[in-house]
Amino acid sequence: MSSNRTFTMLKPDSVEKRNIGAILEKITASGFRIVAMKLTQLTRSDAQAFYAIHSERPFFPELVDYMTSGPIVAAILEKNNAVEDFRTLIGATNPAEAAEGTIRNMYADSISQNAIHGSDSNENALLEGAFHFSEREMF
Ligand code: IDP
Ligand code: MG
């Protein structure tokens, strides 16, 4: 996966609230091409591994409970400057601080249930994409 790609998850709250369509519309209208996509559910060990960097944080148990609470939509997205532009599109981690018109501003409920994930570096985009997809699921 090259550096013009990023990885996203529409988190369980977005699926539960039937916001998949609206969020994907915003993503594709913002110039991202969908390279890979699936509806799936994280196991506890998946969530613990995916968020291993946060394992010592006080919110980690809550994060694992939330991310395993229902299905997610996992996707790889392509655009010039994908990682940075996607972080701009989703907005700050805490929706109360997310800029007007960002996905978290529009669709997130709280700092924990914040609608969507976006990779924070090219290196993590590659790792996170490979966590969910094989090469033959990428187009
Ligand atoms: P990010 O998703 O904007 O990159 P991170 O700091 O990497 O934010 O945190 C990963 C996820 O952990 C967040 O998206 C959110 O779901 C959850 N999280 C982060 N900080 C808190 C917190 O202070 N309380 C509860 N959950 C949090
Ligand atoms: Mg992060």
C-alpha cells in the first residue's frame, strides 16, 4: 500500500445510527477513492491489538468494549496526501473540539464514541490496512 492511502473504520456508533451512507458520501465527495471495504466486527483480541499503543491509558478497557460492541465498516482510501487530508476531514478526537463540517463534528457523540477512525501516519495506514485486508481485496 503506497503513501497516498489511508485506513478508516466507521465505528460501531456510526453503523448503529445508520450513518454509513452519509459518511461514505462525505468521504467520496471529498475526493477519496475506495480501494477496499467491508462490514466486519472486531474480536476483543483484534481491538486490543489494533489499539495496543493505548493499552496503558485509562480509557483502554472502555475503548475495547466500545470497538467490539457491534459491526464496523473497515476501508482503505486513496487520495493525494491521504493520511493528512483524511485527519482534517474527520476532525479532532473529541467531537466538542472538531471543526464545523468535519465528520466527528457532524456524527460523533463523545470523545470515546467518536464515529470514525483515521490512520495517523503512512506507516500506520499500511499496517492497519494489512490488519484487515489481503492484497487481493484491494482494488
Ligand atoms: P484518534 O482516533 O483521533 O487518532 P487517539 O488518541 O488515537 O485518537 O485515540 C484512539 C481512540 O480512543 C479515539 O478515537 C477514541 O475512540 C478513544 N479515546 C481517545 N481518548 C479518549 C479519552 O480520553 N476517553 C475515552 N476514549 C478516548
Ligand atoms: Mg489515533
